[in-house]
Amino acid sequence: MERWRDAKKAGSKRNPPGRWRVRWYGPDGKDKALTFAKLPQAEAEKNAITARLDKGSYRDPQSGKAAFKAVAEEWYGSLRKQGRTTKNDYRELLDNYVIPKWGDWQVSSMRWEDVSAWLTDLCEQPGKRGRKLGPARVTKTYRVGGMVMKRAVISNRIAASPFHDHDLPVKIEDDEHVYLTHEQLERLAEGAGDQWRLVLVLGYCGIRWAEASAIKVGRLNLETRRIRVVQNYTDVKGVLALGPVKNHEKRSVPLPRSFADELAELTKGKGANDLLFTAPEGGPLRYANFRNRIFDPAVKVAGLADLGITPHKLRHTAASLAIAAGADVKVVQLMLGHKSAAMTLDVYGHLWPDRLDEVADALDAGRSAALSKRTRTST
């Protein structure tokens, strides 16, 4: 106090030192302390800390001062089940949009209205490539920030995350799915040269490009007419690597009998661990090469250039042909590797017969029977 008084006389605007100190041991066994100018303030803090320790909701007041970027790196380093592509995408969003905004902020100082203003900027300002971010990209950027702050909550740095209950931009769904007929699919395959079988696998089995390029001979069962899908290739910055399939949904997909026999030719002279589909020079196929050199020219040869068909959109063709053949929603879900049947219905529900007339006819029959019975009773 004497030093403070001397400093005060010299013109210092520093607040007087606290006269009351609250000391306690946190759950980690370390000594903690806070100083207060007045006794009631110290007593209130003591009671609050005691209550939180008793309830198990205690948080070290200093932990909320952690910088967002430190928590972000902890979160990113803890990712275990995500694939290379997903982790690379998270890294890009962190480095380009999330950390530049929040990096030096203390996690306890971030408020809901701050996040809301940031979302508005993401929607309106140009992104790193000079164009506005699409609704899906804005939402994913927001989700990444939210996952970082969720870690801050779980690690007891803050009580609640400000990344909740925000209005997110609406994604305009692409209703222009391309559904090829059997004849169109066969024409497309004919135009693909030596890779015609790969086009048919995409169009009849509905598996993703990354999954199809990773099929090994040993996972093709010609007797049961099944392809076992357990891996895919990911291309991150030009480096191909085998990894688990999306959503970790390992599955078996069916093959038409005639097509299974045609695939058998690709297995000749290959071992079980060899790739079924390979590049002309050997090794795995790369999407860009396949698309530019084989698929897009085949689309033009087949007369389908105006449909906007891509290798990925052949999944829609596979779904539509399966549904037309009588497949139920669970079969289509398994073929496509969707996480749930609800997702399959959201995308392809309109392709199944709505059966509304059947319901109306059944209701008519029930009502007619009831009216007939009522007439007899009245008579």
C-alpha cells in the first residue's frame, strides 16, 4: 500500500492493490489465488469456487484466457478418424478463415454477436480466391470454428460456446440430377475405350470414383457377383494414398451377371492385391487424367454433352436404374454407401412410386364398406 501511495502521488493511475486474497487448490492439485480490493468480493468468489468444486463444474479462471489458435491446434492434433481429404480441408479452412479472425482472441472473450458478425462477413466478403464463398463453404467454415470451441467447453476453458443457434446460409440444392437410361449408359461406355468397364461399374454399382479406382482383384467375387468396397484413394496436393471409405461404410455392391463375366477379363494375370482398374502406364488412375482424357471425350462421342454428366453423377444413374428395377431404399442405401436410409430418401425419394392412388383406393374401399353397412342398418 505504501508503494501504491507513493506511486499515486507521482501520478500513477494504477488501481490500489487488493487487500483480500482467496487461495484454493484446483482439481489438478495446483495452488490458485485471486486478489480483491474488498472483503465481500473475496467472500463471494470463495463461495462460488467452493460450489463449483463441490459440483464438479469448476473451471480455472485463467484457462479461459487461452488463445483460440492454441485451442485450434489442440483440436486439430486430436483428430483421429478423419481421412486425409477431410483433415486437409479442415486445415485449409483454419488457416484461411478461422484463425486469421479468431487466432489471438481469448476463448472466454468470444461472444455470440461476434460470431454472428463474422458469419455475415463470410457470406458477403470475397474469399481467398477472389470469389464469394458458397453457402456450403460458409457453413463448413462455421462448423470448424464450432468444433474448436466445443473442445474449449469440454476442456473446461469456457462454460458454453458462442457457436450455436446462428442462422446459416441456405444451400441451393441441385435438383438437376442426371439419370441415364441403359442405352445412354452403354453408349457412354463404348466411347470410353479400354476403360468402358470402369464406366459401367460407376453407372451400375453407384460407387464413388475414389472407391472404384481402389478396387483390388481380390475384392471382386465373380461367383457371388459382388464387389467388396473397403478402401478409396485420396488425392491431397497431388499425393495419392489409400484410406478408409467415406463414413467408414464398408459394403458389398451387386453386379449384373453379364457385366460380372465381362469384368473377369480384367483379372487375368493379376494377383489378389493388384488393382482392377489401372492407368495405361500402370498404377492407380488419377481423376483428372481419367476425366480429361477418357470420360469427357466419351460424353461427347455418346451425344450426352448437354446433360452435364460427370463420373460422380453416374451414382444418380445407378440409383435410378436400381429403383426402376424394384430395389427398396435399404438396398439403394447399401449400394451408395449412404450413412442412413433417410439420406437416401432425401436425395432419391421422388424416384419411388408415391402409391398415393393405392392409399386413396384403399380409403374408398373402407368408406364404401362403412356406407354399405350403415345403409343396411338404416333399412
